Amino acid sequence: MAESPVIYLLGKLASFCENEIQHMREGREELIALRGEFERIKAFLRVADSMEEHNEEVKVWIKQIREVAYEAEDALDEFKLLLAHDHEGSGLLYKIPCCVRNMKARYRLTAAIRSISSRMKDICEGHQRLSKKLKRVQQGSSSTREDDPWQDHRADAVFVEKSGLVGIEEPKTRLTQWLVGGIPEREVISVSGMGGLGKTTLAKQVFDDPVVRKHFPVRAWVTLSPSSKTEELLMDMLQQIASRIMKPVPSGADTLDIDWLKMMIKRLLQGRRSRYLIVLDDVWHMDKWDAVKYALPNNNHGSRIMITTRNAELAQASCTEFVGKVYEMQPLPVEQSQKLFCRKTFKKNACPSHLEEICTDILKKCEGLPLAIVAISGVLATKDKRRIDEWDLVRRSLQSEIDGNDKLKNMKKVLSLSFNDLPYYLKSCLLQISVFPEAYAIERMRLTRHWVAEGFVEMKDAKTMEEVADDYLNELVNRSLIHVVERDSDGRIKSCRIHGLLRRIITSKSRDQNFAAIVDEQSSVWPDRIRRCSVHNELQIGQQNLSLSHLRSLYIFGVDKFSLYRILAGDLKLLSVLDLQNAPLRRFPVQIVDMRSVKFLSLRHTQIQTLPTSMGRLQNLETLDLKHTHVISLPIEIMKLQRLCHLLVYRYQTVSYTHYKYGFSTPAQIGALQSLQKLCYIDADDDRTNNVISELGKLNQLRRLCILKLKKEDGRKLCWSIAKLTNLQSLAVYSLGDDEEIDLQNLSSPPPLLQRIYLRGRMRALPHWIASMHGLAKLHLSWCLLKEDPLPSLQDLPSLVHLELLQVHDWQTLCFKAKGFQKLKILGLDYYEELTFVQIEEEAMSNLEKLMIQRCKQLKSMPSGIEHLTKLKVLEFFDMPEELTEKLKLEEKDGDYQKVARAAELRYGYWRDGAWDVTSVERSGKEQSSRPQDTTMKRSNLPPCWK
């Protein structure tokens, strides 16, 4: 992959030519010529990258281009860093040596550019023949089947025998019912999921099913891979349809243009009173779907279009446009994975007992992916079953097996196709994920801030870089390359991960392309000239000579203190990302302040207590993450960090229901940090509070603001400041104590983008402006003790999906009215000691999925009308009367249990002896009315419903 480094370099060259080139006496022509050479090469790099894996000559050429691009980037970055350093001082005695250094720096840059230009010229002249070939491929004149990486992985999936399949019956039955049942109008059935799940295999089994064949007299199967031409696809479809209806293809059809072919297909399908089924297999992009969809008419005879795709967005869009359903393919569950594994590895026999542990470990790495299970089974089937060492070698060296074993070649190709189809910026983002350990749940905001700091994210319209990065993440999710582990209640991704085998493939690509390397027990030799490095586990670096001067990013996972300081002592002047989350640190490493290029610095979950005044040197810093450290104040020099976007300085502790939050004392002139987008959590109880609250109104880029220990008398000033924060999306305000009052009534007009509000403290009345917030998605109210019932003011909020209420009002009876809270998905009620009765009217909270009730000691019966919550998935009771929780343990004939039996998860728990005793009510079998069974576990870290 060379496209990404070249494009990023061109961006830096453009900036340099605009701002610095006029100061160069020599080397201007070489620099301009070098920029032009890279511009010319860029046009061929997308094609070259697609040919890299199966053409050794292209692979060598790309490697040379990539190395030269990296070398040029290093030269520019070192020069820029030196200039920035020299601009920090003042005075004659300071400026004279600076001028000398500048002259030397320009001389070094000129020499480097001349050397790079010479090398670039040699590379281009030595590959003129290759450049001509790339140009022909780009123009489409040599797109032969042997050059096409998309073709040969489809046949095996189409021709696989039913007898060799596992877990196919249930999805096949559902898809068959969707096809032959339903409305007479044309429908689209989309099957989506990551590569290797068996989408094509499933679709072919359905396509060939006798019931489907009988129901649809006209059927056609067309593969729409990215390399295929639209004219060829339409011609193939036309020929299949013509043969089904016993009509010849009109002569000269193969010379017609796309529009004529569409018209002919549409006439054939519309002119007959027959149902048709068209399968569009392997649809990657919307343009392919757009190219054929209007050839498929709605003939009102129950015709169907079935699509298989890795693109979840395409699957959803096609079904929305033409009406239809999406079937999301899931990995095989453990039992079926084991069945498939044993069938392929041991010829349907059971796994020998002495190999069980090894096979279980290998199967875990497949994560239910049928393609991977079959491929790895093919490798293991050739091993001697008496030789445990041979099987253990495969387990320990799966990475090298994927890289070198021909039996795994097809699996690697199928999984690599999705990567190869990505635009350059998404390739860089996906490769960067390889730095995280296997099976690691990656927090969304941590990941996207990495991408921004790395320079992978491009500015788009009026969006922030973080918002664009979120778009990138969503696109990777839609392409089935990243799996969502957890979402927030308002639908945003909270954490994600990638499939273990896909991670191995991109780890291999990262290493081969010098993009990133992992240093751990298995590869403890420090890589040379690497751009990004991730160090895992208790690694003893010893006296290795660490090559760090080219490093742009450093990630630390579980490294011992000695090795960590050895690394930090290296030459890290070009470092942009330094992620030391969970590192064994008690003091701030002084070496960090010399890393002038760093943009992202995380010391989260370390034991540091203070920051040095020299932090002011890090003037490129954009993210400072001190969450869950012991820092409670910042040096005034922090005000020099004018590019700082995210300032996170807080920690919290949870014991039972008690939550202790600790923020930090904010510099009085915080309003000068004009780039701030996220500010959490500031303490508002010191002598400078008045000034700080007023300063907040100057932070017009702020998206999230969290304030602790707010005094009642400061509420008016805070409202004035909040009114100026037109980009604010999330607001958290906590009073000085739970018995203290906060006053937010003076906010005349809330920020228009505000979506999430967290308020804790007594209030005389609910802030009047909340009831008018059409975009409010999440609302947490705690210890408010309102005199009036807030539900009538909240029930008509059109976007509210998450509501949590703790000691908000002195309810004795609580009623959720019909038609109220129509979008609500999560509801939490806590600590209502007088509450004896909850009523849910029919059509109230019609979309509620999770209900949590805690510490309501007088509530001894199930909420009346809870059976109306037809979408309820989770029901939780914590520290509730036993008369209520006992109802979940009675026989199936009990009426209260039947009211909630549709919920997939039923839990109740009590805080005892410093830990939670949590009981999950599990139902054996598939029927909802089956007898409940209790499973109890003890958890010390189970949080209540809010934090």
C-alpha cells in the first residue's frame, strides 16, 4: 500500500510550498519537481495497490515508492519541528543561534530533497514498463480474469454440497418464507454480513430449494463483484431470463448499450404474468445496485430480488427503497462450530480427548466464521493425530500459517477483499486497529482520536475532525469489517472490535508495509524504521538498540516499568500519538515534554498526581486524557496549548449506589482555550468560580461540558454561558452536595444541538426549557425532589430514548399515560421509598426495551400494565422487596411471571457484604412459557443503572 503515504505526503508538500518554500534559497526546483512526480504517480497507485498481492514486480515498486514517501515526510516534519522550536524564544542572544540552526536545517532539508528526488527519478525510470501496464489496467484494457482478485473465491461457495453444511436450516427456512410469502408487490431481501460467514452459500441453497424453484418460474443468479462491467452483468441476466421463458435473446443484444439492455430485461419481466426471483450476489457498492435496479419491475405478482452483500448500509438502503427485509448473518454458535470443525477435521468423528484443549483454543480463534473453520480444519486434517506437538504448533503459529499455508490461501483472499476495496483513508484507519491486542474492546472515542492525531482524517464541510472520524468508523462497520461490541442508548457506538482472523491479516499487512509493528513475547526484536509500534505484555527489552526516530505512534499494553522508561528515553521527537493507558506510572515522565509533535497523550488509569509546568511546550497537543488519574489541578502553562480540543481530568468511584466524582480546579482564564470541544469535569467551588463560569461562555467550539460542585448562586451565570455554547451536545451539572440546590431556570434558549443532559441536585422546579427540547435523547435527573410531577412535561419529548430518575419527586403512585414517551427505550427508577404502585397504560412507552427499578421498598407488585410493553427485552430489580422478586421465581402458571415472560433477560439483585448478589432468571428451551430457573452469581463491580 503506497497510496496512503503518498497522499498524506502531498498534503504536507502543498502546505510547505505555500508557507515555507519562499524562504529557501536552494532546492526549490527539486522540491517542486518532487511534488509533481508524486502527483503523477498518485494516479496509478490505487490500481497498483490492488495488484500488489499477486504481482511481485508491483509489490517491489510500491515498497520503493512507500519508503521514499516516508523519507520525504520525515525530512519535512523534522524541519517543521525545528522551526516551531526556534519561534518559542525571543531576544537577540536567542535569535542569533536560532538563525544559524535555521540555515543548517534548510541545508539539511535541501540535501535530503535532492537525494530523494534522485532516488525517485531512478525508481520511475526503472519502472516505465510497469507504469504503462498500470495505465492500461486503469483504462480497463487489461482486466483479465487472471488479474482479477475478485473472481475465484465465489465458485466454492456456490457449488458446496448441502451435506457439508452446518447451521443452514434455520436461516434457509426463514429466507424461504420471506421469498414465497408476503405481499404481492416486489420486495428486496438483503443478506448482509462480513466475508466468510456463508452469505453466498446460504443464498444458493435457498435459490435451489424445490419450493422456491416451483414458486418462481423465472429465476436468475448474477454476481456483481466490483471488477465486473455493468454491460456484462445485464447481458448475463438477460440471457438467463430469456432461457427461462423459452425466448431467444434478440440478435445484436451484445452490442447494445446499458439503457437498451435494461429496457429489454424490464419488458421480458413485465410482459409475463409470472413471478421472478433475481439474486444479485456479492454486491459491494451502491453504484452496482443502482445500475441494475430499474431493470427489475414491480409486476405485482410477488416477485423478489435477493441481494448478498458485506455492506450493511447498502442492504438497508435497498430494502428501504424497494420495500423489503434485511437478514443479518451471524457467526455460528459454539455447538455448531464444534460440529462443523469435527466434521471437517475428523471426518464426522469426535475430537480425540488428548487434542480437545488445543482444538478448543483454535476454534475460539475462528469466532464462529464458517470459512475460517473449514480452512483451518483442512490444515489440521493432514496432521498426525498422535503428535500433539504438531497440533500445538498450529495453535501457537496461526499467524504464520495464514501467511504461508496454501490451504488457508482462499480464506485470506476472501477476508482481504474487503480491505482491498477500501479507499486509502479507511485502509489506514483499519490498519491502525492492529495495534490493539487480540479480542480487545476498543472505546470509540479513543480510536477516533487516534485517527485524528495520526492525520488519517480529512476536514469535511462544517464537521469537526472527530465527527468525520465517526463517519469513517460507521463506514467500516457498514462494510462488516468492524463489529460493534456496545452501543450507547442513543445508538452511538461505544466500543468495537475486529474479528480475530481479520486482525491477523491486517497485522501481517501492517508489518509488511512498515505501517505498524507489534512487539511482544513472540516478536521481541525491536523493528527498524517503523512508523507505529504497539508493545504488549511484560516485555524485557534489555539492551536492544531501539530505533525510534521515525516513530509516529506508540501504544503500551501491560509493559513493565523498566521497559517503559527505556522506550520513553529514546528519540521520539516525531511522535504524534502516545497512549500510556494503564501504564505502571506514579509520576509524569519528564521525557514527554520534549515530544513537541505529540497530539494525543493518554495517561488514563495511571497513578500520576501532578503535571509539570513544562507541559506548555506541547503546543501541538489536541487530546489530554487524564481520566482516572489523581490529578486535581493543572499548571497555568496549560493555557499555552491553543490546539487542545479534549481535556479530560476526572475520576469516579462506585460503591453500592454511592458515586464519588472528582474533577479538577480550572485555570481562571480557561476561555482562552478556544479549540476546546470536551471539558470534563471542572470543580466550581473555589474562589475563582465566578470568573471560570463566565469564561465558559467563550468556548464556542465546546461539544461536552461537565461541572461539579456548582453553587446555587452561580446558576444564573452558568445559564448565560451555556446560552452562548451553540455547539453544545452534552451537559452535566452537579450541585455542591445532594442536599444543595442548583438553579438553571435562567436559560432562555438552550443550545440547539443539545442531546444529553445530566442534572444532580435539588431544584424547585424542572428547568422550563427542557420540555421544549425536540432533540433531547438522554435525560438523567438525580436528587431533584421536585414539587410537581415532571412526567407530564417530559412525556411528549419526541426524541427521548433514555430516561433515568433518582429521587426526582415524592411519588406514591406513578402513572405512564397512553401515547406518552413514544421513543423511549430505556427507563430507570431509583429510590422512591413511598412508591407503592406503578401503572403503565396501554400504548405508553410502546418502544421500551429496558426497565430498571431500584430501592423502592414499598413497591411489592409488578407494575400494572407491564404486559403492554411488547418490546421489553430486559427487566431488572435491585434491592426491591422480596414479595416482588419472588414473583419471578414461581411456577409458569403465575400471572405476574407471564406478564414479563417475553423479556429475554430477567434479573434481580441485592447489595450484600460489599458485593452484588445477582440472580438471572433463565428459561430452558425455546418456549416463552417454559419454567424459569435461577442462576445466581456474585459481582463486586456491578453498577446500578446510572453513574
